[in-house]
Amino acid sequence: MKPALLLFLSCLLFCSCRSSRSMQKEINPIKVSLFYELTSPEYLGSVNKTVYLDFIDYSNLDYYTTVKKKGAFAVPLLLFNYEKNRFTVRLGESSLTQTYREFLTEALLSECNSSTSFNLIDNSKGEAPDSVYHLAVKIVCNQTRGKINLIESSMIWFDPGYIVFPNHRAGMANTDLSIVLRLTRGEDCLLDKTYRVNHSQEGPQHGFEDSVQANEACLNTMAECLSQATKEIVENISREINLVLASP
């Protein structure tokens, strides 16, 4: 009985159970970038109206990216070991190369000044008078989550004893984004609407030998997911403002 127990415990030693804290330390130094690609048809007509985009003061995004362990599964045998550690990741602004509010501002300026019949100007300094068109934007929900699965299998070998086969994976990411928009001119409110989108993004189909690579892939997947969700909302905003300003 004792030899069997010792063999079982020795096999457990080869199962390198990972904690949320160790994953957090690996993921904190990694930085990823959001991106916005213009795909709407370019407007080539005359531009006769100007809208001033007021300062977006809050990204509504946690500062730190957080990692939580969701579970673990291990098969410790004498000749073969298998281990799987599951983690969920919540994107924080410290993992981005710029703040989200800055990215959203740039996305709105790029989209509206390319595909609409009005000119959008950055009014972050608040110098535009009240009598002109003002666009106020508030981010009310901004959550992006991803998944990481650390998978390792090992088998007994003569030298050095056990050979390990890692197959770490970054799973699907999901973004829940909600933005409130208010278009005014003086005391008149021309548009007051909440835009919501829930977007999912598949992770890489291949595995990684190193957990740091899986962490980076997870962050890249989440950044792409948030970028695509932002693009969907920004395109909807630009189209609707264009229709409002075009009406007599």
C-alpha cells in the first residue's frame, strides 16, 4: 500500500499546478494595441456641417488585467501524466498601449471624417461655443473577458526521467460594450441614444509551448474583440448622426 501511495505522490509532483497569482505576474508586463480599420465607403461630396466631439472623460475599464482560476484537472499515473488548468482573464487598461477613451476618440474622428457628410472636430479642451453642434459620448459598460487553458502531458523517459508535452491555448474572448451618445445644438437635443454590442472573437487554433505565449495570445484576442466591438458601434453612430444632420 505504501509503495503505491509513494508512486502516486511522486507523480503529483510532476503536475505543476498553476495559481492565479503566478499567471497574473506573467500577464502584467505584456502590452497589446487596439486597432481601427476604415472599411466604410469614403464620402466624396461637400461637407457643410461641423460637429464638436466633447472630451470623453472615462474609459469605464479596470486599470489592471485580472486572472482568475476556474478549475484544474489532473491524471497522475506512473507512466503518463495529464494536467489542465483553466483561467478566465478580464482585460484592464494597463495592458493597452493607449487608454480606451483615446482610442474611441480617434476611431470616431477617423470614421466620421471619412464616411459622412459632416466634419467632426476634437473639442477635448472645451473651447467650442454652446451654439454649435456638440457630440457627448459616455462609456457605460466596457468589459472584455478571455480564457486560457494550460495543458501539459508527460510520460516517463530514461533521461531526464519525464518528458513534457505542453499544449497551452488561448480561448474565445467576449466583449460587452455600451455607449451613450447625445447630439445637441444649444438647448435642442437632436439625438439621445444608447448603443450596445456583444461581440465574440475566436482565439488561435494552435497551441503554445510556453504559458507566456498563451497569455500574449489571450490579450491579443481580447484586444481584437474590443476593437471589433468598437468598430461596430462607431459605424452605427456615424451613420445615424449623418442621417440626423441630413434631415431638413
